[in-house]
Amino acid sequence: MHPNIVQIGPFVIHWYGLMLSLSFLFGIYLSMFRATKRGVDKNAIMDLAIIIVLCAIVGSRLQYVLTHLEEFSGHWLDVINPVQSDGTVGIGGLSMLGGVLLSIAGLIVFAWVKKLNLLVLGDIVSPGFGLGIGLTRIGCFMVGCCFGKVCHHPWGVVFPSHSIPASISELAGQPIHPTQLYASLYGWVILATVLLLDRKRRFNGFILSVFFIMYGVARFLVDFVRYYNDSLFPLFGRLWTVNQAISAGMVLAGILMLVFLPRENKTSGRML
């Protein structure tokens, strides 16, 4: 695992940053292509893309900070300052699910302001989220973040001594679950599935619903083997992660959308 592509003094280009940038670039291109097929102005998608990029970064950072408050105690400027208190340049620490949620909120506000069909927009951009997950989690693997618990299966990965997992005594030198690759895999599966399902036109919001369900289920399951030292809370007699609670909510939302979205709005232009 090599987290840095290039480093010149304090300036570093990280694999995570590269893969995140590529995910935005390709996701925007895919969404613009899909918008043309749906009869939506590509310029509107470009405007939406800017909002989603900003929401994804802010939301990811916000969730990370809120679940790691002790890390910033005494130097709160590190939350937003690109020059960190230890002298490094760049802001490290993002939680992808927070970015997804705030991006969805941005999508809702954008559709309301522009008076566009929210469900159509959701169907257009949903595959881009799958693509983004598939690419970005490869960057996570290269950096060594978002790692798993000790793995007793042949595919367990031993991270090198300079990596983040090796700094945790119970994981140092141990094969652990490559949860980053699990996440990347389900990102590609989501992308392939929703594109395949979209070959047959269904009611508006169908692709968005499927994305909610697939992503929620996949993230919920992967979190069972992902390593956490905090962000746990008791529910139904066991400890759950914050991300599992959010994922369960996404699955429920997707199911309700599949059940209750009126089929007669399949070609409707009004926002639901």
C-alpha cells in the first residue's frame, strides 16, 4: 500500500485524492450522457455536479469530524485549514456516507429551486454514485484507511508497518479484511445493476430506489467486518455503528419508494 503518488516537501498527492477526483470526473460525464437520453439539459447537470461535489466533500468531512471530535480537540482549525497543525498540507479524514447523504440533500434542494423532476434527476445521477464508490474505495485501499477487523480467511491482507492499521496493536502484523475492496466491489456491482435495469424504462425514481436499497444493504453488511474503535451505540440488544443505522434508513427509504411511488408519474414532468 502506497498512500502517496508524489511528495515534494509538505505537498503530497494522495492516491485517495486522485481516485476521488476521477470518480467526480467520470461520474459527471456519465450523468451528462444519461441526462441527454432523459431529455434533461446537460447544463443543469453541470450545475448540479458542482453542488454534489461540494456537498460530498463537506458532508464527508462533517461526518468524520462529528464522530472523531477528540482528534480535533485543542486545534479545531484543522477541521477546515488545509495547513494542518502538524505542518502537513491537506485535509485528511472523510466519511463517504456523510457525503452521500449531503449530496442527496443538495439534489433535493437543486430540484426544488430549478423546478425539475427530483426523481428523474435521482435516476440520472444514481449510477454515478456507484461509479464513485468503486473508484474511491480503491484509493482508500492504497492509503490504508477504512480497514477491516482481523480476517481468518485466505483473502486477508497484512498491511505494511507504515500503514494506519499497523499502528493499532491488535491489528499490527495480522491479516485483516480488505473492506475497502469489498466496498469497491459492491460499488461496481451497483453500477452494473442499475445500468442494466435502466435499459427498460420504468417509473421515475425506480433507479434511485434500487440504489438506496443496494447501497444500504451492502454498506450495512460490510460494517460487520470493518474496524471501528468508536461511533458505536446500543440498539436491539447489540452494538451498531452510526453508518449501519444510516444504511438501514436508506434501505427502508428505498423499499418505501418502490412500494408507494405512483406508476402513473412514469413520464410526468412535475416534481414529486
